[in-house]
Amino acid sequence: MRYLLLLLWGVAGWGQGGGGAIPLTLVRHQTLPGLGAAQGVTYHRGLVYIYGDAETGVIREYRLVVSPGPRLVETGRVIRLTRGGEDLLSHPTGLTFHPKYGCFLGDTFKRVGRIYRIDFERALADGNLDNAVLGMTLDDAAVNGTRPEFVLHDGRWLLATSDYGPGPNFVRFYDPVRLATARRTSEPGVEVRRVPCGPFVQNLHFVKHSGRLVLIQNQVAGLRWRFTPVVDIGAADYRDLKPIDLPRPTDELEGGTTLGPTFAVYVSAMRDDNVTLAIRSR
């Protein structure tokens, strides 16, 4: 397992620079309850947010504790993705933040994607979405759901998302200003560009310090870990890029993120050992 994480960090370019592997040591698996099947993880303002499809859609807040050994600890703050007591986002599939454009949260239900614009601080304060939904856009341009992530491309911040399925699939780039007021992503001006990509993309992770985009994938539908690093976001076809396939773990990888320059965290849909923490060993 230590070898697999070393390979992931270095080849996928999640560390500094490119090229050779940056050694990682697996710290621990954790079982974090109350998430249902975890669907993704986001690092925001020094805190970790993991979202899943429990009895309702849910986002739970954690902090990284380093001593005596790195682990995630609940802060106690939870957002039930309900409005008026009804489950609004039952299957969250993407949480992303931008200081100017705000917070966007994806939901995929029966293969249909919806992108919500959220007042995240209001949601944290209330513990639900009763007063926090600022808008919703049907992602009808997508195939089998949505998984939004802010990316910087040619000096412009865009909201990227991707299809999930055997293909053909695309990573799509949306204008966040136009998206914020659109009813559908198929409306003129919302989609800026689209790029073909490989199958079974569960999530996207943009590495700000390197400017790289990582496609977080399954090797087959719902199983095994795959990563495709995109060094040149402007490339015409991401299918030309070589993916990194890991022989283990064999569960359903759902998301991953870096926690600053030292740590990384990955989540899977398993009920046990649903979080994996790793640390750079140099």
C-alpha cells in the first residue's frame, strides 16, 4: 500500500514539480461514520469537508490533527442537505469554492446533474440548506451527472465538470458568472469549451500550486483506482494522456485532495476504511 501511494503522488503530479515520485508514507485508514457512501472531499480554509449520501445528503467538517499521528477529527459542524426538512441533494457529487464566485455544490440523482450555488457560511450556521440556496442550474449538457471544480485556465477561472460512464465522455468548462444565473448549462454562453476524456471520472481535483488538473477515476464502473494527470489543461484531447492505474485498493474511489504541501486524503464509497490519509516522507 505504501508503494501505491508513492506512485500516486509522484506520477500524478500532486506534489511540487513534475517527473519523479515524491515519497509518501501511508499514515492510516480511518472509518468516518455518518457519511453513508462518501462521494468526495474538499479542503477549504484549513478544514476538510467530506460529503456523502447518508440518510440524507450530508457534508461533515473535519480538522487535521497531526500529533501523535495524523488523523481527521470531526469539528461537530454538519450540513444536512435538506430544505424544509426534505432531502434536496441526496447524492452530492462535487463541492468547490472560489473567493469571488462563491460555493458551488453538485448533485447527481438518477443520472441527472444539478449544480447549486450555496451560501456556505449560512449553511454551516444553520446546519441545513433552508436559507442557503442561491440558485440551481440543471446540468443538461452533462452525461450521467455533474462534479464541479474550479480551475484556472489561461488566466481565467472556470467551473469544470465531467461525465461519468463508459463514454464518450467530456470534461466541460463553464463560465461561473453565466452559470450563476442560467437555468440550464445548455444555454448559450455557459459552456466555454469541452475536451474528450476517458471513462468513469468520479471527481476532479485542481492543484492550485502546480496548475494541474487530476481526473479521479475508476478503472471499471464503480471499482478500482485510476488517476489521469492533466498538465496542459488546454490540451485538445485528454484521452491521449496516460492514466495511472493502481492494483490496490480495489474499492470504489470517489475523491481526493491535497491538504497543503504535506498531506493528502482520499475517500471511497466503503462503509469501513472509507478515508485514507498519506504524508510526504521527506
